[in-house]
Amino acid sequence: MRLVATRKAEQNKAVADPWTVVHFSAGLAIGLMGIPLRWTLPLAAGYELVEQLLERKRFGQELFNTSGPEKLGNALLDVGAFTAGHRLGEAWNATGDREGDSSPAASRSFEEGAGRRD
């Protein structure tokens, strides 16, 4: 198995392909929104499972424009990339929302009601 896909034909056959960047970016966006990883990680892993099942059928191969299911290493890296992106988003938020303010109150998460107006 290749480490990095360098051509479309290698998609899902290598550990990393362009979709790995998409998974990282999705995790980053969700982390920046403050949605907890414990809510989204099961969804990311579930997506990989559904993708595996779909890509074993002709419909899924046409839907994802691929020749078959991705290798386990690729699916695991995609979930890992999602998690890394999420953690980066959380780390960014922890630096503070307001200029010069890095207090915990300045970086409340989605779960704690950030943006909610009482």
C-alpha cells in the first residue's frame, strides 16, 4: 500500500489522499465552532463506516467516484485527521475571543452556550 496517493487511480489505495485534507478541514471547522469532539467523533467514524459499506457497491463507487472501498489505513487516517483538525480548532479558541483576553470565560464552547443570549 502506498503512503500518499499521487494520482486519482491511487485514491483509497494509499494511506493519505486529497480527501484526508477534507477530513482535517471539516474537523478544524467544527472545532472552531466549539462543537464538542465527543459529539462529532462518533459521527466522523460512522461516516467512514457508511462510506466503506457504500463503496463496496456500484452505487457507492459512482457516488464517490472511486473504484472500490478505501483501505483501513486510509479510513483510520481520515478519522485521525478529523480529530487533529478539531483539536487545532479548540486550541485556537482557547487563545481567547477578544483582543488581549485569554481568560477561560472568553473562550466558552458551543456546549457551554457560546453565542446564547439570555
